Amino acid sequence: MAQLKKKIALIFGITGQDGSYLAELLLKKNYIIHGVKRRSSSANTERIDHLFDSVNFSNKRIFIHYGDISDGTSTLNIINKIKPDEIYNLAAQSHVRVSFDIPEYTADITALGALRILEAIRILNLKKTKYYQASSSEMYGLVKNKKSLNELTPFHPRSVYGVSKVFAYHTAVHYREAYGIFASNGILFNHESPRRGPTFVTKKIVQGLTRIKKGIQKKLTLGNLYAVRDWGHAKDYAISMWKILQYKKPDDWVIATNKENTVKKFLNATAKKLSIDIIWKGSGIKEKGIDRKTGRTIVDIDPKYFRPSEVDFLKGSYSKAKKYLKWKPSISTNELIEDMIKYELSKID
Ligand code: NAP
Ligand code: G4F
């Protein structure tokens, strides 16, 4: 019997949180994976090192290439060399707060980076290559009705990160309509994991409170405790990316849990799981979280973590994805917190 040809995927952003889960998933699905890694002074491959085991090496199923989506020529050359069946564009300057400090850089990578990849697909006339764009709930920004947001909700971004993601979103739609490229957007709401970058709020909270519990950190300093987010697990969301590219036609999809929590609720839930009893006192930038047992302030506020314009509310309806992709989240926020705490404890013990 003829052997089925293995599918080839190219992941921009393979060293990031989502890239690592997606690579794991695609290896299980028997893909050949190519990942693009940008040059840095340290290896920066901690999230994917475990994938380079003897099996994958001997089967040569995962390959890493130096590249950078700020460099159109190298991006085109990599795509030309590999001619992948699927391209996942997960590469971005992905930190919203940082985009206020480095807006031009953020737009170059997060907005124009997507354009460079789509242009390469167009110029190389890769009719069979499917493109996934990592779009974001940050595109919704200023939300008028605090209800579940969906594929029809208008965008009103509140940061250059959000503006750049709107550009990339519309560029994907445009290349689909103008050139017939299979380009799809996954509009993913916040998703976290033990592999989340340390300056995102969930990781900061879980890592901070775990260290406080173990006596190796005194205090956790945060910004706005009252923003509402819809937090899922990155492992579930990687599955949605793959499903989006397997659908019969290119389209745009909201991926979320449809559950809302404030930053403070996430913090309180984490503290409870660690048996830390927090009493809250004061308000605004004077608000403090005090450890009932010791009387010490363990959470305080620093205005430097506030954003010049905040996204106050994000909750998404994933009903379209559920109906057509048969996707739904399988890991609850509670289980997510437990997974993150377990990892932090394992790093300390
Ligand atoms: P992440 O951990 O910050 O990963 C971003 C990836 O992009 C990293 O591999 C990073 O490489 C790479 N990258 C950055 N600049 C690059 C450049 N110039 N050229 C090539 N690669 C570059 O982000 P994530 O949480 O996995 O998110 C993946 C994507 O989904 C991002 O586009 C993000 O904006 C989007 N998104 C995320 C969420 C979420 O809640 N996580 C929600 C919606 C959308 P280094 O490792 O070298 O930094
Ligand atoms: O964890 P965050 O930095 O995530 P944010 O801004 O929602 O962005 C993340 O999700 C987006 C999807 O909606 C992605 F597109 C994006 O790439 C990224 O993955 O902040 C969450 C909330 C914000 O309202 C922020 O103001 O937490 C608030 N917050 C309060 N104190 C803090 C802090 N955020 C950070 N990063 N650090 C704090 O100390």
C-alpha cells in the first residue's frame, strides 16, 4: 500500500508559548515541522528542547531555521525552500504594555511581518499552502456592550499591538479575497500555561504567589486588578489552530472559553489554592493585599503597570468554532491555575 505523504508545517514563532504546544501537537499528527527561530545571544529554545528527542532526530521530523519576519528576503527564501502545506504565523511582539514603549518595532513585526509572509506565498504562487494568522481579542479593544464578543463584533483597538493585529487580520482577509490564498484568522482570547512568558499577568501572579508561599519572594506588584479577561489553556488553543486550517474553506474564528474573570479574581483563586489567606485593604493605587497570617503586605500596586489606554473587558463566544470545527475548551480556568502552580512548585522543590 502506498504510504501517505507526511504534511509539512512551517511555524513562525515556534520558540514561543503557542509555538511549542502547536509543534507538540503536529508531531503527534505525524507532520514534518519546520520552525523559524530568530537570532538571540542565548539559545532561547527552552520551550521546545524536549521535542528534539532521539526519535525526532533520527526521523528528522523537526527542523529549525534562522529567520526573522522583519526580513522579507529571508522569510521568502525559507518559504520557497520548504514549500509547506501549512504556515502558522505565531510570530509577534506579543506584549500589549510593551507596544506602548516600542510602537514602531511592534508594527514592523506584528503587522508587517504578516504581510511579508503573505506576500511570499503570493509571489511564489504557492496555491496549496494554507496560512494561519494569530489574530487576537485585543483587536476588539474598547467594548461597548459587556457581552460575549464574536466574529461580527467591530474592532476598536487600544494599543499599537491591537492596531497591528487588526492590520494583519485584514491583510489575511484581503489576500484570501484578492488572490484566493487559503488564509484564516484565529481570533484567540487570552490563553495561558506553565510556558507563558513571565511578564504576562497570570504567570506573574502564579509565579509570584508560589514564591511568596515558599518564602523566596516578599511581594507581588501589579497594575490594574479590575480588567476582565477570558482565560483558556494554550494547549487547547493549539488544537483550534490546526482545526482552523483543516476546515474546508478559509474563514475567521473566535476561540475562547466564554467565561469572565477579573485579574483580582484570578489572583484570589491562585492564593486560595496555595492556602494563602489575603485580606484586601484600600483602593486605587493604594489597594493592598495583606497576608492574614503574618499581617505583611504581599500584593501592592504600581502605576507603571497601568496602560495609557486599557482594554477593560474581553469575553468570547466560541459557538461558531464549536458548530463547524467541533472545537471547545477542555481545560477550565481552575485547572489552568492548578497546572501553572504545579509547574512553579516543581521549579522550586
Ligand atoms: P510569545 O510566547 O510571545 O511568542 C511569540 C513568538 O514570536 C516567539 O517565538 C518569538 O521568538 C517570535 N518572534 C518575535 N519576534 C519575531 C521576529 N521578528 N521574527 C520571528 N519570530 C519572532 O506569544 P504566544 O503567547 O505564544 O502567542 C503566539 C501568537 O498569538 C502571537 O502572535 C500573539 O500575539 C498571538 N496571540 C496570543 C494570545 C495569548 O493569549 N497568548 C492571544 C491572542 C493572540 P522569541 O522566542 O525569540 O521571542
Ligand atoms: O497578561 P496581560 O499582559 O495580557 P493582555 O494585555 O490581555 O494581552 C495578552 O492577551 C492578548 C489576547 O487578548 C494577546 F493578544 C496578547 O498577545 C497577550 O497574550 O494583561 C492582562 C490584564 C491587562 O488588563 C493588564 O492591564 O492584566 C492587567 N495587569 C494588571 N497588572 C497586568 C499587570 N498585566 C501585566 N502584564 N502585568 C501586570 O503587572
